[in-house]
Amino acid sequence: MKLASILARHSRLGFWAVILFAGNQVLEGVLIALGNGSYSRLCYWDCTWYSSIVAHGYDFEPRGHDQGDAANWAFFPLLPLLAAGIHGATGLLPPTSLILSGKLCFLLSIFAFMKFTQAYGAKVPPIVAGALVAFSPYAIYGSTGYTEPLFLLLTCLSFYLWKTKRYVASGLGGAGLSGVRLVGGFFALSLLVGGFRERLWGAEAARSRFLLGLFLAPLGVALFMTYLYFWMGDALSFVHVMKAWGRIPGNPLSHLLAYLQGDGLARLWAVMVLLAFALIGRLIRDRRYELAAFSLPATLLPLSTGLVSMPRYLWWQAPLLLALAETLRETKLWPLYVPIAVLGLTWMYHAWMAGKSFVI
């Protein structure tokens, strides 16, 4: 009976995840048609770099770029590996394989976020939590061959496994997460914080499983660094090559202040960062320290190189979305948020199809 109950509960969440994903895809189709766009246009910007990895592997040396010498070393391997599997199995072109990989992860991430919110006791109906992902203004990145949906999926899965005391499996999820994006490596910090909170150092029965999970968590980025070292001689090339895009680490607060004094999108992005810090403060207030330990450095690290692309770095973070969902519920702002979110998503599709660089 217990197994039947679990399966029934999962099937209900799965049903709503499919419905929400389908709603997003219908909206996407309408927006593309109204904008005289094309589905082939979805693979653009970073997706083209991931496509080069799927098609030819990682570069051996830099290639020309309008801001200096760039190479695809900046892009972590797990998403292109997934797309390469689809490409090899179906014969679909790399861009199409990336878009399909992203959409599949998008669907699964909606389901995973609903499970994540349940595990962390959020007083938000699962369908509402799923809708927050499916109809975010930045949900466009779930369909454009970017890493965001895979990042959210593995973040939710890793934290869910941790919460249910499956420490080794949680560490394996973290290993995948650190193979998606550099900030995924901060999940190891979350495990460390959680281990101290749960006093797992002194719990003989759980200690070995916890330590193994902690060891596994950064494995994705460690393997990528090892590969790059033997491939082209620089284990940190994914950091060094960012200079080609003008992404040089600096004081994150200086970048934030500069954008706050700007106008238009610059100030909007800066306000989003301030909102993210407020949501992290809420996580700390609610004693969800392991969630805050993930989102604080995952926000500060990209902020240290500027605010370009910050919205997608923020609003695909599971801890921030959890805190946002609870804040919207408590303040009763859901009726106001929903139309604003859909309008924002509409605007993002228009900008994407028009080739506006701020969506990168």
C-alpha cells in the first residue's frame, strides 16, 4: 500500500509537470508564430558553442572572436554529452539535439522542483511551484539549448536526495551538477554545512556515506579539469578563456553599485540581484543554511564578472525559486506576478528572435 501511495503521488506530480510543460510549449509556439520566428532560431548565442562541442569536441587552441581569442573550453561538458547521445542515437543535427536535450530537462526540472519544494516543507501547492518554473520570464532558456534546465534538475535532485538522507546518491547528483556549470561545485559546500547541522561527523552509521557523498560532489568539475589538462595543457582554461568575453573577476559589490547607478536594463538587473540577496536572507532566517550556502556563492561568483546574463543565473536556482514561491504566497502577490511573468516571457521571446544581445 505504501508503494502504491508513493507511485500515485509521483504520477500526480508527473501529470501536472506534463500539463505545465505543454502549456509552456504551446505559448512558445504561439509567440514564435506571432513573431514570424523559427524554431531553428532557438539555438543561438551559447547554444552554438555547445553545438560545436557536440559536433567536433573541445577546441585544441583558441579561435577568432570579436572580443579576442575565444574557445569552447568555457562551456562545461555534461549538457553537450547528453546532446551528443541524442545526436548519435537519432542522427539529428547538434543544434536540434541540444534543443531537445534542454526541453527534456525542462520537463523533468518542473517535476523535480515540485518534489524539492515538498521535501523542504514549502507551504506552496505543487502545481503553483511547477508553474513558477514553467512560466518564469526566463523560462525561455528551457528551450534554447542552454544549461539552465539541466542545472535546475540536478540541483533539485541533489538537495532532495540529501533531505531524504541518501548521502551517496546526493553526492553523485552534485558530481553531475558540477559538470554542468562551475557554480554547481558549491553543492559540496551545502553538503558540508548540512553535515555539521546534522552532526554526521559523529554519527558512525552515516559518517562514511556522508563523507563519500561529500567527496563525490565536486567530481564533475575535477574530471573536466583533468581532461582539459591532458587535452590542451591548462586545467583552468575554462576560467582563463573568459577574458575573451571580457568576463574578468572583480569586486561583485562594485559591479552591483555601478549597475544600480545605470538605467534601463542595467538597473533592473541590479534590483534583481538585491532581490536575490533578500531571498538568501530569508533562507538564512528560516534556517535553511545548506540552501543559502549554495545560492550565496552561486550568486556572488557570476556577479564578480558583471551583471550580463545575471537573470538566468539567478532565476534557475532552486533555493531562490523556493524562497520566491513562499514570499509570493505569504504576500498574496501571485495574482499580480502571473501576468507580469507571462508578459516578461513574451518580451524575452521577442528579444531572442530579434537577436537582442542582452538575452545572452
